[in-house]
Amino acid sequence: MSIVDTLKETAQGLVQGAMSKLVPLAPDSWIPGGVPDPLIRQQHGLIGTSVSRLDGPLKVRGAAPFAAEFPLEGMVYAALAYATIPRGRIAAIDTAAAEAAPGVVLVMTHLNAPRMNTPAVFGSSPTAAGPADLPIMQDDRVHWNGQPIAVVLAETQEHADHAKSLIVATYAAEPSTTSLAAAKAEGPQPGLFMGQPLLNEIGDADAMLAAAPHKVDHVYRTPRHNHNAIEPHAATIAWVGDELIVHDATQLVTAEAQTIADVFDLKAEQVRVTSPFVGGGFGGKCLWDHQILGAAAAKLAGRPVRITLTREGVYRVVGGRTLTEQRVAIGADADGRFKALVHTGIAAMTPHNNMPEPFILGTRGGYAADSFKLSVETVKMNMLANTFMRAPGESVGTFALESAIDELAVELDMDPIALRIRNEPDKDPTSGLPFSSRHIVEAWRSGAARFGWDERSAEPGTRREGEWLIGMGCATGTYPYYRMPGAAARITLRRDGHALVEIAAHEMGMGTSTTTAMVAADRLGLPLDRVSVGYGDSIIPGTILAGGSQQTAAIGAAVIAAHHALVAELLKLAGNDSRLAGLAPDEVGSEDGGLAKLDDPTRRESYVSILERAQRESVVVSEEASQPLELMHWSMHSHSALFCEVRVNAVTGETRVSRFLGAFDCGRILNPKTARSQFRGGIVMGLGMALMEETQFDERNGRIMNPSLAEYHVPVHLDVPEIDVIWTDIADPHTPMGAHGVGEIGITGVAAAVANAIYNATGKRVRDLPITLDKVMI
Amino acid sequence: MSILINGLAVALPDDPRVSLLDLLRQGLHLSGTKKGCNQGACGACTVLVDGERIVSCLALAVQYDGRQVTTIEGLADGDALHPLQQAFIDHDGFQCGYCTPGQICSAIGMAAEAKRGVPSHVSADLTADVTLTREELQERMSGNLCRCGAHNGIIDAIRETLKSEIDTAEMAA
Amino acid sequence: MTPFTYARAEDAADALRLGQASAAAYLGGGTNLVDLIRETVAKPSALIDVTGLSSEIEETEGGGLMIGAAVRNTALAEHLAVRTRYPVLSRAILAGASAQIRNMATVGGNLLQRTRCTYFYDTDGSRCNKRAPGSGCDAIEGFTRGHAILGASSACVATHPSDMCVALAALDAIVHLHGRGGARTLPFTELHRLPGDHPEFDTVLEPGELVTAIELPPMNFAANSTYRKVRDRASYAFALVSIAAALEIEGGVVKDVRIALGGVAHKPWRASKAEAVLRGGPATEQAFRAAAVAEMADAQPLRDNGFKIELTKRTLVAVLGDLSGAAA
């Protein structure tokens, strides 16, 4: 990491440090969410009802336009060539044959690429979206095996692909670190996540662990993973005069537009990024080299460019989740109360990015203990920058922690659910903050009853049907409630009583466009068919990242703010002839297509009437959401209780998950239909992580050797059982609509639930993911 | 020398390298058929050729002279969705929607195979009439990956749409 | 893809004529070859489409089946005679790839599909003797979960990926070929080679030689046969280990048996040693185990695939146990 980055992170840390001392002490009413959102109490709205996706008809017809599906006049197609060494220089690159090949428009390398600034690396500012602190095709340096070294533009994709295969590069290799052992030998560094150290020490955990009458102490390993959205990354890019249009598949339109603008020395408003449909994201659909290379090549050629990564290209250009090695040690008294909770270890990253897989985040708020020692250290490898992948930190951290708790339950001869409940904290055990909403025990009880947990035998290997050993396991999942600053909403209310709500958010399949329409309709007191939602476009005000499961909260808070502004504006327009005359915005709410006094609904006037009288076609307001101070005032998390039944083949060691149940505590569920799908989707990805997923990184040269969906296994239909999902549906009193985002909680804990079930089935404890049959063969 | 695509005759490409998938997406702007891996490993590009499901990424367009190709765009009857398309919406059988056209085309081809009596890897008896149990549907649809994890909704949608056929088969079994 | 010409053969003679062009390749369903061309592993200058050749499945005079090379995998798997008389073949086909791919793939093409070794596929970044003879093998000390434990060489540790071929190896199938020198037949087990010093050759086919048909000889006891595939996910994955077996038991004694293994060698591996141990002996688990041990005696593990030795043994014992139960 550069000195500049370190300074920036330190500065952010200082500001956050000061705030984090003051905000917890402030009265609730000063904090966003301190007064519960009135929509939490609303009984007869859309919120909480199952609504089918509004974009469903488009998607089932194949008519939803994805990034690679915008036809532009005169467009050319791009293909990328990739480096084959992990570190060094390009000694020579021969593009003559490629340039002479049929249909080729140009070949771009570091020798002729336009001069560009280095994109600001993600986290270095609120709008920085760069994948790494590295220039893109500006010099002969090679930083990872697979780095793009040339872009071919041609009249068809076939021409571009063929010409790309004719490029010959030679390299001057330099020493590199591509094995974990070598990286560890160079010495781990403290991990910093969003400017904060990944370190918690409370009490003397080592001593208390040593003194505890019962303990477990093991190392758990998780491999690299790739997101593998079925839509490969793609962008259709055009320069129109001095303006750059990028039709992209991205989770951060606004930050991406700003970062690309900086790269090309443009003003933010000269770059427009659209992303109406994203074919799966999971953290991977952000800004990577290909959009910038596509824009640079388009500039060089003077023609629009379609750049679609091949599946191999996705693995070469777009980072995944990094590997971790985690030690979890728990010391407990005879009753199972935790005396010491140790969760430490390392995550690999690169010298040029700042994403240490923060696997202790879930442990910080998970359980009460007398002492804690939590830390993430990083080791540096020469590889493609690793990045966020669904529940970064918690996905792999819960595998280690929740496996260890299961091991402790065996050691104590105690039911693993009872052990977890025994260590339920009454406030956040590491921050000391009160919980905003925590009903994990209810989730455990309702889940256990529904799953039939009491039919489980604690003795491993005791249930068998033919070749199949059957076992049950459980685990807790956890993910924070986040809300990031900068979100805004623009509401355009028309005289015909129709509202357009625009947010710079993203639809990657979470159901955001549908849920936003529901939330806005309830907020505005309009039926669903009177609300339309605009999103996925950087020209919309505000910055909303589809990440950290925060989109729902960010949108919710932005709509609250914009609605507040709308009410004020409408009251002004209503004037003295209205029954609303004289009322202040705080005294008025929306209902039934208009405004009404909160405690006297007879004092009301419809939107249509207000606008007609004011002779206005429409009224437009745009407002930014409140600062997310609530995150420093309460400890805010989602939780799940997960139950898994596996069948393990005694002959071959093959594992099949036969039943799965997730009981979720995630605030109020806005749209049960899409939320259930989100939960299930996370669980399915967790099953893949548990049983089959691994990015094969060849430690000899840092090359990813299974860059394909044939060799990187994700679950297929036959791997996915019917997944039962229930939820507490208890509103969080301190969040918009009482809701939590639900995109990432689903995957957390799943790998541990599977591993614990495999132990129950076989007596075999596997601490290395994925749990392939060779590790289970008994 | 032409292919019938959703009933319309389309000239074969001059370049024999053009896959049926690229002919659809690039040549004809029928972008409902998706490219997920371009190597036959994901099923997103599934289309029906003379009623049989294939992966169009591994099909050279020139090989399909005179054949009838049905893509996702050819399923709905004007504004009226195909029953399976509607069932996918009703059962939330997708999230991002990218694998969806392939899943739907694949399911239609699958139903025809089952009707014809083609057994599957999980059929206990290779010669018995096909009963489309949940497990049978899962196996038969395993050539279509979904990364959002909509598997349950997809199978539910297919089960509902084929319900009458499944019931008949179960009664006969 | 490197540019190529395309021509559709009317019949075998036409195909042979067209196939004599240098760097010509016969094209079946394209499910492997198109991928290899796209990945620039294969660079043919001419493709001869042979899907117009025989796609008939006919009874032979001796009571076997003659399967045209252009028969699609699905058509073969669903053929009633195959399902009833050679269920191992139906099951092997149905265990392979996906329904879409089985609808496209031809029998002839299936025989000639190439290894899934990821170093073989990595044209830019890895050495591979099979792809570039003499360049070296980056697989031997790399990721070898899918690689060979039997019959490999220091030049190549790749495995043959077909499921169908494992069944054909067990069924004593005969390959019908047409080449420059005319027609010939070959026992299926002699079609594919071990890598030795020349892993660039997967088979013993002469340049331009064309597979025209597969003949299944009559084998009454093949009605009691099956295929078991062990893999890293429940479906749509290549085999770690697979077993094709047919078993005939009379009075508790193994009268006849056929066994072939997939996922373990450069070719579908006919388990002759195991068969020899079993034939004429008792049909007991102990005997099945002894047969498996005998077959695996020469197995050589690599970094990642040592488990396959025990996995093969156990799976074989289980398969024979199932077949002996069915035969009893």
C-alpha cells in the first residue's frame, strides 16, 4: 500500500475515532432512527406483502437489456490478451500479425495507449472505485499473471478473438511471491479494513484460554473463490464529443463514473455510467481494468467499443475472494460459558489493494466472552487484486467460528444450540454498544422446532440408510446492518398523480427496483401502479453502492429525506386556500394519494388537487439521506439460525445436502417473495463454498488454472435441496421501514452448518474448505 | 442456405466461425439468448432446434442449415407469455434474469424428452415410463447453472407448468 | 478461432476425400471441437461436417448392435435395445455432460474428445506435451485432481474424459474405421493409447481416418450391467472415478465379468487384471476387494489424486456388490 493510502486511512480513522466517542453518548432522538419510522407501524401498505418482480416480464422474455446488449452505430468488438508471468516487465510485444489480421481496427498496448491517470483505489475516497493502486496499461510492468497486456479492436468478435491469439509477448521476469508459504515467510502485516485496524483485545485471552477447563483450538482454511455471476463482465462504451458513455454491468454507477472521469481528466458530469440490469454481481461487478481499457481503446479508435470478457477473462481481470488461514480457540467453563474467544489469522492480498478479508467481523458481535483476542493479518502475494465477495469476512469467518463452537459442544457434551444461547450477549461484546435489534434466540427456537432438531442424535455416525450416513448440523449466520453516506433520492410528482422515484442504485437480481417501488408507494401514499422507479444511472443524484447489503437501507433513508422535502414543497404550493394551510411539514404525512395532518386526517388535500391549483405539471425534489450515525450509536446486525441435514456416502465420501432451513432475524421483511429468494440464493452459494468451490491458484507462477465454469464448480440443480426459509419479521426500530438488507446474510454460517452436519453424519471433522469427498472418505 | 429462427428465414453467415449464439446476438440482435461461458458449461445459451434443446455457443451456425430454431423471443404469443414464462414470475424462478431464457428454453426441451421416455442419470429403472419427480427435474435441469440461487423457484415453476403431465405420469406409474 | 473452411460430407467416401486436406478435422456435434478451436488448442484449416453420415442404430446378424458414428448421444442412450441389453451404455451416456450437450454430441465425436487437463487448455500460460509436443508438462507437479493414476508417463498425466467410452471399453465394442487404405475394424480398447513419449496422439487413428460406426457384440449378461460415476458435484461434472461393469453369476460363482474404469488413465481403462481375478471365483465382497486391489496394484499417485486409488477400489467393490445382488 502506498504512503498516500496509509495517510488517507489514518485520517479517516481519526475522524471516525472522534465520532465514535461522541455518537454513542448522544440521545437517541439525535440519531437517525432514534424516532421509529412511521412506516414500521403501518399495517395495510405494500410493505410485507409478496409482490412479483416488476421487471419479471422483461426478464422472462429475454428483453431486459444487459450491458453487452446495447447496439451502437459503428461499434467495434474488443478482445484482451493477458500476461503469463506474475511479476516483471514486458520485454517485447509483437502485434504485427494481429494488426494485419482480417477485420482488425487497431491493437492497443502500453506503447500506444492514451495517457491515463491511475484510478483511485476503492476506499481511498467515497467515490473511489479503482480495483488496485496500479496504472492501467501505461508501462511495461506486469503485476499479476493474467494482467491485460493488449486490447484488439475488430469489426466482429471472431476477428478480434483470432487476432488476439496472434500477439506474441516476451517477458523479463522478476522475483515474485506466489506461494502462501513464501508470503508468510516475508512477515504478516496488521490488517486495516475501511481505515480501521482489524484487531480487538479485551482481557488476557491467552491466559484465560490456558486456564479454561474446556477448550478447543484449531486452524481452519478457506480457499480462493470467484463470484461467477453467469453474466460475464461487459461494457458498451462510446465517446460522444467530450463525453463518455459507459453502458456497464456495475454495482457502483456513481463512484465508477467519478473514478473513470479522474482517469481521463474529465469532469464527473462528462462521464455517464448506466447499469439497468446486472446479470449477477455478488461484489464482483465493480470497476476493473476492462471498462477503462475499453474507454481508452474507443478513444484511440474513434469508434464505440463493446468489451465483453470471456469467462477466462473474468478470472484474469476480476478478482475474487482471497484465501484465509484462521485459528479459532475457545476456552469455556463447565457450563459452556466462554472465558476466552480467540479468532486470529491471515488473509492474502496484494501489494496494491486494501482488502484484507475481514473474517473477524462476525466474531466481534457474536458471543459474550470474558476475554477476546481477534485479529486479521495480511500477507502479500503477486496476484490479481482480491476483492469483496458476498459477505466478505463473515462468509469465511463464520465457517471457522461456528465450526469451532460445534467442536466445543462436542467437547462439553452439550447441545450446540444450547451452547450458543448460553453465550448470548446482552450488549455488543466488543464495542459495548446496545443492540438495535437482536432476536437470534427466537430464530433458533422457531427454526429448531420446524426442522425437527430434537430428532438429531448427538452421537456421530449413528444414522444410516444403505450406503448413506445421515447427519444434522447447525450454525449461526451474521452480517452487519450497514448504511453508507451519500445516498440521495429524486422524486418527481406529476399532476396526474404519478410519481417517479430515482435513485443511483442497482438491480442485480435482489429485487431492488420492485422493493423501492413498494417502499416509495407506501411512503408517498400511492398505489404501486402510480410509482415508477429510475435507477442504475450515474446522472441520478447521490451515491449508492450495491454492496454491504446496504442498498435497501440507503434507499429507504434517501426516500425518507426526499419525501420530507416533497411535503415541504407541496405545503408551499398548497398555500392558504388548502385545508393544510398553516401546517408545518412535521405535522403532515402522506396517505391515499395526498397529504394529511398526522393527527387529523380530515385535514387533507390530494397531490392532484395541490398541483392543479398551483398550475404545476410536476414538482421535483432531490434530497440526500441523513448521515448514518446510527451505526455508531447502536450495534446493528442481522442474524440467522441455520439447520442442515446431509447424506454422506460411506463408500465414496460424496456429500449431498438433503435438507436446509434458515431462520432469519433481519428486521421487517419488505417483500417476502424476493427476500426469500435472496436468503435462498445466499444459502446456495454457501453450499457451493462448503462442498465444491475453489479457485485453483498455481503457486508456482500465480496463474489461475480453472478459469471456467466447467472446472470451477458451482452448485447445479441437483445439488440444491428444497430450502426452507422463515423469519422473525421483528422490525428493527432504528432503521428505515424497520428493515435490514438481506443480500449477504444468507451465505454466512452455511459452510459451518454443512461441515457440522458432516461431522454428525460421519464423525469426520473437516477444517479445510471445500469439503470434497477425498476429505470425507472414511 | 438459411436457418428458420422463430419462423423467419435467416441467411447463414459467410464466416463459418460464427456460432449460432453469436449469429443470434450480434447478427440479429436477438439478445435474449445469453452468453455465460461460451464453452458449453453453463447452459445460458440454450435454444431449441427442431424442438430439441442445445447449447448454441458450441453450435456453428453453418451446421444448422434448414433447421428450425426457437429462442426465448419466440415463446410468447404476442403479449401473452408462455405458461412457463408466467410460472417463472409467479415462483420467483430468477433473480438477475441472465440465466432465465436458457432455463426456460431448456425446460421446454426437457419436457419433450421426458414425454418421449428418455431416462436420466437418476432414473432407477431405465425402461419405466418417466415420472418427473423433483429429483428427476433437478437432474434434467442441471445443465443450466444459476448463480443467484433461484433453483427452488425454477423447479417449482417447471413442476407447476408440467403439473398435468406429471400427474398423469404418476397415476400411470 | 483460426479461420477455417467448412464443408458438409454427403457420405463416408465424400468425408474421406474432403478429410485428406492438410489440417482438416471431422466435425460432429461440435461440443468438444468447437470449444478447442475457440481456445486455440485446435487450429484446423478445414472442418468436414460428418453429422450427415449414418445415424442409424441397427441390429447385427450376430445379435449385437451397429451404431452409426453420427448417432447423437441422447438417441443412443434412449434406444430401447441399449436400455434393455446394454444398460451400462445408457447409464454412462446419461451420466455425462448435460442434456443439451448429449443432444448435440455424436458417438464418433465422443470417442475423439480430448482431455480436460487444465494445462492442456491453457494455451498461453502452460507447457503441455499433448498440445505442443516436447514443450514439457506443467500438470505433473500442478493441480492433478482430475489426472491419471494408471498408465501415465513422465510426458503426460492426462485422463480421457468420456463416460460413454468407459462403457464401450467394458462391452468389447468394435470400432469401424475408414481411411486411405480402406475400411478396417479395431477392438475399442485398442483405439485409445497410453501417453508414453507421444501424448499428442490420443488414438491410433491414421491421419484422415474416419470413425464410421461402433459395433456392440452380443453379450447377454450385459443386461446386468451398470455405470457409477463419482464426481465433485451431483451432476454436470467430469468423473473423478467411474466404473462400468457387467457381471454374470451362476451358483455364487462369477461366470463372466467386464469392468472398465474412467477418470484414472489416458484411455478408458479396461480392468483386465480385476476381471481375471474374478472370473471363475466366488462372487463375494472379499473377492471383489481382491480384484480391485489387483487392478490398482500399479497405481501411481500424483500430488492431488492419491485418494483415487482407494476411491476406485471401494467404488468397484460397491458396484460389483450391487450387480451381484441384482444377479442373485
